[in-house]
Amino acid sequence: MAKERTLSIIKPDGVKKGVIGACLAAFEAKGLKIVATKMLHLSRPQAEAFYAVHRERPFYKSLVEFMTTGPVVVSVLEGDDAIAKNREIMGATNPANAAEGTLRKLYASGIEENTVHGSDAPETAATEISFFFAASELQSYERVKK
Ligand code: CMP
């Protein structure tokens, strides 16, 4: 298993629903290490740039609107197969198709307001992490037994 890093965003709906702690706890419970985290309110240019890959999609404008409606929590998660593991924890993009117990099944209200984002591949993870964090902001520590 490869040690990876991935970017997580707890979206404005997740922040407003008060599930920041529940999401971070789920990542940690599944063995992912939080090596950076912060709260910020995305500007429109930031949201447009972050989701530029979806520029041509019919939902792009609405997605950018939604992502700027309130603060988000961005984190870097590290661990074995962190990208796939985080996607498993999140569940399918559309909560209607998400497995029981996943964050989107538990908390998302729709395909757009789907509570969390996670990188989908190593290349996008690297780009997305550097979008929000300088290398010097990523911490290193050992997890120990409780
Ligand atoms: P995310 O994992 O952040 O990646 C792109 C986002 O676009 C996705 O989660 C949803 O928030 C949103 N999205 C994807 N598909 C649709 C859709 N069909 N309609 C509205 N929003 C969508």
C-alpha cells in the first residue's frame, strides 16, 4: 500500500450542519492522519479556480455559488491509500447512491450540497493540496495507541 496525501474539503453545508468534528473524527477513526487543516471562506475567483476542471459542466455556476455561501474546512489527510480511503469514507457523489454509514449518506442533502470533497487521483491531490497549503504548513507526527 502506498502512503498518500489527499485534500479534503468540508463544504459550507457540512460546516453549517455542525458536522466538522464528525467528519474529522471519521477520517481519524479510519486511520487517516490530519497533517494540516484550516477554515476559510472561498472567494468566487478561488471557487472558480478550484473547480475549473468542471467549467463546461451545467452545474459549474451553481457549484461555485454554493461553495462561496459560507466557510469551508480544508484538510490534508495522510495514510496508506489515503485517496481511495477518503473516497470510501465520503461515499458516492450523489448521496442517493452513497453506502450506509458514509459521510454523504449521513449528512448530504443532494448531489451538489454533498458535504465533503476529496481528491480523486494522486495528480489532482498534489494540485489541490498546493492550492490551499504551502509545503511548510504540512506537519509530520506519529500516531500512537490511545
Ligand atoms: P465534488 O467531489 O466536490 O466534485 C465536484 C462537485 O460538483 C461535486 O462534489 C458536487 O458538489 C458537484 N456536482 C457533481 N455533479 C453534479 C451534478 N450533476 N449536479 C450538481 N452538482 C454536481
